[in-house]
Amino acid sequence: MLAGLLGRPPVRYYLGLSLLLNVPQLPASGAKLNEISQEILRGPTLCSLRLYSFRCFKNASFDFVPGLNLIYGPNATGKTSILEAIHFLCIGKSFLSGSDRQVVLHHAPSMRLQGFFQPQAEVGLTWSSDEGKRIYVNGVLQPRLTDHVGRFTVVVASPSDHLLVDESGHDRRRFMDLTLAQTSPGYLEALLQYNRLLQQRNALLRQLEPTKPDLLLLQTVDEQLNQPAHVLWEHRSRLAEKLAEGVIEFFHELSGGKELVTVQYQTCAAKQPLSQVLAGRRHYDLQLKHTTAGMHRDDLQFLLNGQPIRHYGSQGQKKSFTLALRLAQHAFLTQNNRQAPLLLVDDYADRLDSSRRHAFLRLLKQGNFPQVLLTHTDPHDCIVAETIDNLIELPSPSG
């Protein structure tokens, strides 16, 4: 059945070390929803992936092509783990687990990942309890994670994206930070500096007496926070503006133009230096022993027809919104970096009706998305012959 749909049999994953890297030519760019004035360079294309003792895979290899790649199979076969491994290679972190140890195959002492990209680049990542995490590009050890972030840009959309809508501002700030860290080393350095100074300030607040505080050192730290805070504000405000434009456009396509969405950036540092804001909050901070205002309290507000989507949106509307947000993130990275990132979409059909599923596939095929990896349990639910370029079947654990 699948062979008839695509005119060729599905690709099954195989075990072992030998790989034949046949890199197809990139397809011609289709119509673009995210209009970009200058020529966009296609980002690195992932040709193959090798996993050793990663999650449920002891030793496995996968081949990918430009265009739309669909990874399908029953639950608990490792579809999400493949996307997680790719994100790990590109960013140096999992999008699921906070601990590197949790991604290692049970009872294994270490794990290793290898990704082969076109143009010629090999990215390797190893983790062991003795040496920790190490990242290599073309065999060269990267001295710092910050040296690697942004070289192989990636956007991932997953069912857990509902946290961006439903939960606290922490997840939305993390979304902004991860996006901007892939575009600007200066942003990442400013974020690290701000967090270090924030830790110092909170430590001071815990030490000072609220009734008779020695404010000189606290004021010094407040002044030092101005510069990194301004860098964060500049980048985040620009990101929010571009996200708002992209989300409106992509959500319109997914929903058929039935609803209006808005993205608003909320910050305390738009009209005055952060040190002035902190001076006005000093009494409260001394009482509560922590910093109650600053860039670590920034947020994005998501509105549907003028109302908070977290309270008034249906599950399908929230899913459509988060997909539109991820596509807008992809457009921002493409425009800012002058090359398109890899797009990973886990369980893309989750909570979407057939109309929105097909609209999403049309967006991926017609837009500026040179390489996309999708996962789903049932290929017949989403395949049309002209849409999917490559099928990767994961057999059931007993198969």
C-alpha cells in the first residue's frame, strides 16, 4: 500500500555501521509564506544519523533526504527519540530531558551520536559518567557549548508545546532564549551575564537586613545589570515583533482565516533602565529576599480573538497556535541567519482535525522548509503521493 502511494517501498531503519551517503539535489523552492527580501541560503541538510546506546537504540542508523521525511511506527518504537537525538546534536541538549544521563540506554555506561550533514560536516556527541558531554565538529572538540549553539540551527514542535500556552512564563522565556541563542552569540553571553548577576543580587538580598540594609553593593549590582538587560530587551522585543507577524500569517492558513491571534511582549524594561525599576522595587525585594522584577520575569502573552488563548482556546486551537508559533520561529531563524533551520515535528497530527492536518502539510510543502522530519503512528493518515519525500518505518519491538 505504501509503495503504491509513493511509487517506492518505505525505508526501514537498519542496524550496523555501514552507510552509503547518497545526497540528493535539493528541490526547487516553492511558494513562500514568510517573505524574505534577500536570497536565503539553505541550511545544513541532515543526510544520516547514527545512535549508540541512546534511549531504546543500542546501535541504529537512519538516512534522510531534503524535503519531508516521515518517521512512522507503533508507540514505543523510538520515533521521538530520533528527533531528540538530532536536537541533541544541533543544540547540545535534549528537548525532553533535563538530565543527560536519562537519555543513555539502560545499564549502558555511555552513549554516542553521529550526524552527517551536507555540505560536508560531521557532528559527534558523546556522554559518559566519567567524562560528561563532549561535542565534536569534523573531529574537532568544541571547547564550550556556546561555541556550538547556532551552527546547526533547529526548530522542534512537539505535543509538550502546550506548556507554552498553558503554563507559566518560564517556558515562554526558555522559548525566547533558545531561539535567540541560535541567532546571536552576544545574546547568549548577555543572558549568562544577567543570570550570574541575578544570582549575586539574590544572594545579597538574603544577607541584608530589611530594616538597616547596606545598599552600596546592591546598587552596584543593579547598575551592572543594565547592560545585559538592555541587550536582552533589544533582542526579545525584535523577536516578539517578528513572531507576531509570522503567527498571524501561519495561524490564518491553519485555521482558514476563522480566528485572529496576537502575540504581545511583556517586560518591565521597555521605558527605563532596569536599575531604576529595581530601585522602585527594593523595599519589596528586601522583604521577600529575592528579585521581584527584571528580565527573568519577561513573558509573551498569546491572545485568541482578544482573549488569553490559555483560558478560551480549544485543544485544537491551542495546537494550531503552537504549530504557527514554531513555524514563525523557523521563519525568524531563517531571516536572521540567512539560512533555514532543520524542522522537527513530533506527532504532528495530535489534536488536529483532518482540515488542519492537511493545511499544515501544505504549509510545509509550499513554504521555505528545505528539510522537515515528521513523526506519526499511521502513515495512511497523512500521506499523499506528492507530499512525503521519504518514509522511515520503525517496526514494533517484537517485529
